[in-house]
Amino acid sequence: MDPQRTIGIAPNPECVTGAVACQCELGREKLLTAPPYKSTSRPVEDEAQSRLQTAPCARELEQYKCPVSHILINFKSPLHPNEVFNKVFPSNTPIKLVKRKLAKLLSVSNSNLLLTKNRNVLKETCLISELKTNALGNLMIDVFTKDSEEFSLSSIPKESYVHELIQTMMPKKKTMPFIAIKFKIRNQNGIFTRSYHSIMKVHEVKKNLAGVFQVDPDNLVLLREERPLKDRMALLDLDYDKYGIVEVELLAKDNEKLDIEKLYKEMPINDVLTVMVPFGSTLKHINVEIFSELIRKPFLGGYRNVHTGAVFHHAYTQTPQKPEKLPPENKNCRDTQTAEMREKIYDTNYSRATQMNSVHAYIPSVADRIIVPKPYETYDAMIARLNHNHYASIIQRAFRHHQFRQKVKNWLMICMERIARMEEEKRLEREAMERRLKKDLVTKTFPRTREDFDQLYAMVDRWKHAEIARISRLHSKGPKIAEFTLLLDKEVELLRCIEGYRVKVKEDSKKIKEKQFLEEISKPVAWYGRDGKLITMETIEIQKARKLKELYNSFVKQDLEGKERIELLVDMKFALQDFRHPLAEEIITLLDRECDLLVRRCNDHQLEFLRRRVAACVFQLIKTSELNSEVTKCKDIRDYKKMENERLHFCEMCHQVKLNTAFPLNAKMSGFLVCTSCSWKDVSERYWIDMTPYKFILRTVQRDERRRKCWGSLAFVLQEKDIFFIVEKLWHSHSAISECRDMPELRLCRWHVNEDWSPWNCFLITVQEMKAHLKLEHPEMVYDDELVQKVKNKHKLAKANFEQLVTVNKRLTESGDWADVRAPAVARIDAVEKI
């Protein structure tokens, strides 16, 4: 190569072997139009052609040639061969930083990105200079993602190669010996400036400010662009401007106000600032000493607040003024102490005329009125003429009529309000009945709970008994047996349909509980900060729980093709290899089995039970607390942990130990024998009874007792089965007065209104009868003797059947313990339901 020829421009003549520097001093803006670097010789006729391509984006890939201090990396995606991205990095840059920069440009996760060269994954600790480059000194790197996430290299905006090279080789900013920090106190509108040495740390600045404001250094926070400064950070690392000035926000952690007046009362008298003054093409540092001497302000008067005792002085400028010969406090002015005298001329009063003519005054007689004396009138004649009694009676009659009209108006208003209130009560009762019937219809159409299915079974049972009565009344012998056979087939079909729907509802409920469980264990920790904003935190265990939830949700998907399903199974297999547990090994074995069956083209119906088993195993793996400690947040797990400190009971049917909440309760039971689940499954030992009306009657009684604030009533102890026993066995399911058998209309009210409700103080009647009965204080004086004796017999039977309640009630009443039982309930008086 001829050393006198210039074929390229380089920032440093010695940075590239074989390249020649430009013969003239070009600025950095000239580099943007410079021809490309090239180390090999080129004919002169091609040189002019190459200078036409001045924009860096128009250069060909093989034309790039960088100095040895920087390396050009060409990123390619094997999935998209036509997309290429080029970027310059310093030769001592590790692969970790390159990977982080590329992930930021592609908007993908850093951990999800893979960089390979010649089908080998590059280590993050490896430097770019250690990799093998091509003949031009460039690197070719392939880009992949672990989970096949889509990305596009062509979407990254193009950057100027020469501009980027200049930015990487630009010298760093010049260090300052002193840095002036401009402190802005948040929420106080206060600003002050102090100078510190550039080698000082942030915690030293905090310590200095703490001594000035007399606060704890740990209570101060320095913010730069809404980010707190670390204590070990040097002031030299701050982003100061060319004059060595930086702005910082100052605040206290507990929102304590800083006293700025203490800043100007500190002991040091002077301060030193370093000022940079430009002299031609250079900058010169000059130290400026500042004296903060306080001036003595004269007293110009003031006032004191009588409530707070604060003393306020009249204002005086802070700038020192020329001293006066005589102090202001010694000056006295006589003019301000003497009243000012003024002279003013006033006119005399307006002359008024007399009532008689005179020589000097004329009074017109146009408006004069001649008065003629009348005959004398006695007092009695005047009273008779005025007739005061007649007019007084008229006024009294009118006032009494007005009072009567006001009373009639008030009576009418009260009557209209009562009628409106009665109409409103009827409307509310009608709407409540409609809602109740609508709810019963919905529960019968779409049952969800055991009580709903009890209603269906009770309906089937009532229908069967009605059909049996009809067949027995209409048929006999052979036809009767045939009808019973058809009836049995219909009953079996109905029960089969109900049981099938119950199993489906149970499976749906199980899926919903699993989903809620997964959402609960992967929910981040949240709390409200001092500013009222919601703060969320995800721990490592929460992230692991979310990963397991996504793994389970992806497996239970049913709309995947065969190839996608195999990829999902392989990903699950690799994800489960991180767990050291026998259950994880079993799941991996089942996943391999499903892969083999998918390769053999088995359909989804054939793989249904295998997938159910795998899903159950994965869910059991998630619920294992040794692998996922976040499951302890789940309510079921907490209840299981609570069993260690609670009293447990043994179920004689399923032979399991359970809590007392798992057993049915009623007032006549003597112990925990059979749990709720076993008692519901044992059809031979129970009758299909619709408990909905009895539950409604119990809620009505409890609501009435709350309204009366009788918190110690036995109505809060009884259960639905007890109400069923009282209504069915004692009162025979009909009203004691009208013998109405419509269950939605029946209510259990008090027999004696002034006593608490109990099984031996209740009365089964309809709603309308209850409204009239509750107005009676002594029902024995109203009803006939036969009905009174009948009610007393019912109460005696209730005491005999609920003997345990009688004993407990008597013991608590005589010992005075009912007051302790009622006290917490009375404290919750706001919980009383409105009727």
C-alpha cells in the first residue's frame, strides 16, 4: 500500500494496521460522510464510486472494518435468514452485556435469550476478543429463544456505524475537585446550596446535613431523578454539569419538616466555592470565599398573639443600610401624639313657617279641613255601636274551624302514611315471597349444593307416594303390579339423571377449587405504602408457584395439536427435572408414556384417563409443601395445620378423625358419631326431606330475636333439624288456629311476647295470624280454653324432647352466666338486620 494515498479516515492513525489517517484535520461531523474502512488496496477508478455511498446504512456487509479496539457483531436468526442486525461493541465486552443489550432491543427476557456460534452456546463470562472472527475481523452470532418466543431483528432501528463508533471512543467528562450540590427540600419549597469535595460519599453528606438540621442521618433521603442515592456512592459519580453543579432532592423518611433557619445559624462563618471561569479556550478554577455574617436588626415594634404567645416583629430588610445618627427606637414625634385641629363652617337650620298667617309669611288654605263637633256619645252607646262581642265570636268560630281543619288534615296525613306503610309492607312481603319462589325454582333447576339436591330427591319422593296412592285407588291385582313396575322404572330413571348431574356439578366444583387454589398460592404479597399507593412484592417462592400454575394450566388445555402437545410434554419434562421428589419422577414416566402413545397416533379419547392421572399427579406435586412453601397460604392447608391444636372426633362410618365442624349438629344429639358426608351418603338411614322451608322459618325467628336484641335466645342454638322436629312432630305441620298446611305461610312466633323465644314458648301460625297475635300481652285471656290447653301440652312435649336445652338454660340463668354470653353480642349491635 502507498503510504501517500488516503483510502480511509480513522480516529487514530495507529488503530488499524494498513490504514492511513486523513491528511487534514477534520471535525467529528466530517466522519459521517467519510468512505468506509478497508485494509486492502483498491483501484483509483473505483475510489470515486465508493465515495458516492456516503450514508453508513448503504454500505455492504463485507465493507465494514473496525479498529481492533472495537468489533462489529452481525446477529442472525436461523428461523428468519433474511433478518440481520449489526452493532459495534468494545473488544473487552463480555457476552453477558451483549446479551443484555440485545434482549433490551428485542423486548424479550434476558434469561430467555440464547447466543450461539457454530452451534455452540456462548458463555456469559466469555469476552468478545476471545472469539474467533472472520477475515475482516467481524463476528457472526446466531440468536435463539428457549421457549420459541417470536422476535424480529429487522424491527430494531438502524444506527449510524460511524456515529456509534465516535460515541464509544469519546472521552469521559472531566472530573471536578469540588461539586456544588443544590438541595431542594420536598414539600417545603426550600432551596439551598452547599459545596463538597468530589471524593466525599453520600453518607458523609447526610452526616453533615444531619448535624446542621439536628436530625438522625438515617432519617434523611437524597433523591436524584426520583431515585434514592446509595450511601457508598461518591459525589464524583453523580451526573453533574460542566460547571460541577448537581440538583438533589432532600426529604425525611417520617415526613419531618426540616428547619431551614438552623442552616443559617451554624457555627462556620465562611464557606468556599470553586468557580470555573473561561479564559479563551481553557477553563480556570477560582476559589471564592463567602462570608455569612449576621446583621443586627433594629426593633421597630411588633405584637404578640394572646392565644399562642408567639411574638411577631415588624419587618426590616436583610440588606445592611447606612447607619443613622439616631437609632429609630430613640426617636419621638410630637405630631403623632397630638390631635389635629380643623376649622369648618356649618349652615344654620332651615327656617320653618308657623301655622298662622303673618306679615312676613303666607300659608295657603287649600288643604285645610274644617272640623265640626259631634253630639256627645256615652260609653255604653260606644260599646253597643262597636259590638265587640259579635266580632269576637266570629273570630273564635273561624279559629275553631281552622283548628278542626288542621286536625282533620293531620289525621288524614297519618292515615295516608299508615296506608302507604301497609302497602309498602305488603309490597316488600310480596317481593320477598317472589324472590324466595324464584330462588327455589333456580335451585331446583340448577342445583349446586347438597340442600338443593335434597329438594330434588324430596320432590321425587313426594311424586312417588302420590303415584302409589293414585295407582292403589284406581287399579288392583295384575294392572296394579304393572303400574308399580312402570313407576319403579320411572323413579330409577329420575334418580339416575339427578345423580349424573350431581357428579358433574361435583367435578365442576372441584375444578373451580383447584383454580382458586392456584390463584391463591401465586398471588403476590401486597400492602399500602405511606403515600396510599398499592405495593406488590413477588418472592422466589411466589414465582415458583406461578411457574407451577402455568405448567399445570398448559397441560390441562384440550385444544392443542399433536405436534404442539409433544412440545408441551417435552418442556414439562425438562421443567420437572429440577424437582427432586418421587412424585416428579412418576410424572416424568407418565409424560414419556403419553409421548409414545401420541407418536403411535392415539386419539384424545384413548388418552383421557392417562391425562387425568398426570393432571392429578401434577396438582398433588403443587400441593406438596416441601417443594412449594406457598401452599401454606391456602385455607384448606391452614385448616389442616389447625387440626394439630383442636379437638378431633372419630366417625364410626368412614373411620376417620375429623374436626367438630365436619359433624352435623342438633340440640338433641349426645355426641359426635357420624360425619356430615357419611350421613348424607347413607340413604338407608335417612329420609329425603326438603329443609328449605324449615331453614326459612329458623332464619325468621333469629331475625326477630336480633331485632328485639335478645342475644341469649335459644333460637341461635337450634338447627334446621330441630325446627323440623318442632314443626312436624309437635305441631303436625299446620297452623294451631286455622290449621293451614301451606309451609311458606307458616311461622314460629312467641307464645308470650315478653319472654324469650324457646321450643316451650313458641306458637305455629300463619303470617297474618302472627301480626295479630304479637299485639296480645296475655293470650290466655283472648283464646278459648281448648286452644290454650292444646298449646300448653305442646310446650310440655317440647320440654320433654329438649331436656338438654332446659337443663343448660336453667343452669346458665341461675348462675348468671347468660350475661357473659350476651355481652359480646350486645357489643355488635350494628349487626342487627333491618326488617
